[in-house]
Amino acid sequence: MSDLAVNHHADHPGFSGLTGSLFALMFLFTGKAGARLAADVTAVGPGDLVVDVGCGPGTAARVAASRGAQVTGVDPSPSMLRVARLVTRRTTKISWAEGSAEKLPVSDSSATVVWALATVHHWRDVAAGIAESQRVLVPGGRLLAVERQSPPAASGVASHGWTRRQAEAFAALCRSAGMVDVDIADRRAGRRAVWAVSARLRS
């Protein structure tokens, strides 16, 4: 893939079985700052319905629910969803569903926020993922993608994120799909520098 591909890890095998469960436990301790950032950027609260794409063990879903939102956590990995259910207190504010960015198990025009935290670089088809986000968002609904900042020559774990050019490329795809108020922000999630790309479905 080119250095502009925003899904440059689309060939990742995913998180399944025991390995998936171990990664889920690790993500419980590494995703809190990003979850709080997403909730702050989108200003989620009562009345919002959030779709968390690639929810993993559910950290961001729980943060959104704690602020009063209804949340659907979507992940392609049964192992991730199993851990999410185990560590989440019984609540009517969160539901979990197996699915992908390209095929969200969510009704048309039902979500006010769709966010993808450190997952777009794994999407199989970014254009299809954006189209699915548009399908499930209400008019005026918000899309947010957050990815760690990666240097252009990064490899290994450090490459699981976006360069500035990749963040700009994702923003351009959102504009091409007809989304408005597209913005690229240089943010901090705890000690980590991240790109936060936000867009809104036209009202």
C-alpha cells in the first residue's frame, strides 16, 4: 500500500482465541485516555446514541455510557466482545454486537455519534466504512476517527497509526463522501500524540 493508505494494516489477521483475549486485557489498560478524549471531542451525553466501531474490550463504550449516552459496541472479534461483556456492569445503556466498519449491525439514521478509536488503519474498505457510518448517522450526526501519530518511516507497533498525510487523506475521503465540517486536530490522549479527524453528516 502507498504511504497515503489510511488502512495500511488492513491485512492484520485480527484478534481471535486466547491471543485475542490477552490483547483485550492489555487494551483495558491502554485505551482509557483515548476513550476520554473521544467523549470530550464529541461532547457525548444524555440523548446521544454512540456506535463504537472496533470497540475492543469496551473502554470507550463505558466512558460514553457513564456520560449518559446509549452505546452500541461493535467488533469483529468474539474474544474482544467476550471480555467487554465480562468487565462491564449490567446496564441497559450498552449493547454489544459482532460486526465490522463495513457492515454495522445498526439501523439506518439511528446514531448521533460514530467513532473509531485506533481502528481505521485496520478497516478492509475505508470508503465502505465511511458510507456505513453515513448510513447509520442521523442528519447532523458526528463521525470521529482517532489514531496515534506515527512518523513516516515507522515500522512494527509504531506504524499502527497515522502520519499527518494519512490523517489528511482520511479527511479528504470524508469530504469526497459529502461530509461537512471536516477537521484534523493534533491532540493528546494522555502522554500519546494522536490525530483526531472529525466530520459531520450534512443536516
